[in-house]
Amino acid sequence: MLHRLIISVCALALLATPAWAEGRARCDADDNTPGLHFEFSISGGNVKRDRDTDKQLWKMQLRQHGIDARDVTRTDDGCLEAFVQNSDGSWNTQYYDEKTFRLVQD
């Protein structure tokens, strides 16, 4: 029974499709550090206020780099997902590295 559970969990992990597997480069990838990396954190306090503060900070930092984003969220792999307006009025999703604010190429 236990080894069926282990096989099921492994199969599920292989079938999961993270954002970076869709063709976009990972923002948290570090070529100098091979292997798996795990992060664990516990937060307290007013989490909604903290998220709103982070969004405003990211928008200001992107504006300093010439990107006028309407909304910004952080992806699981450390990218900033910015919704920006194109010159023709349409909207586009672009991904930026959170540390360098450089566009992450597809």
C-alpha cells in the first residue's frame, strides 16, 4: 500500500506542469548551483496588506525601468508577471526577473 502511494505521488509530480515548463525561462534558476532547492517560510500579520504593499513596490520599481504595468504579481519561480498595455491598446503579459527587472525571454 505504501509503495503504491509513493508511485502515485511521483506520477503526479511528473504530470504537474509548472509555468517554466511552458517555454518561459525560470527566474529563480541559478546555473552555478545544481540540484533541488526548497524554500519554507511562515508569515504572520496582515498578509493582504503585505501583498498590496509588494505589488505597489514592484509597480514603482518597474516604472523606474521604463515599464508601466497595470498590475504585477509574483510567480512561484520568482518572476514578476506584469500586465502592460501595447501601443495598439491591447494588453500583454510580460515576465521580469524580480532581482534585475530584466525581461525574461520565452
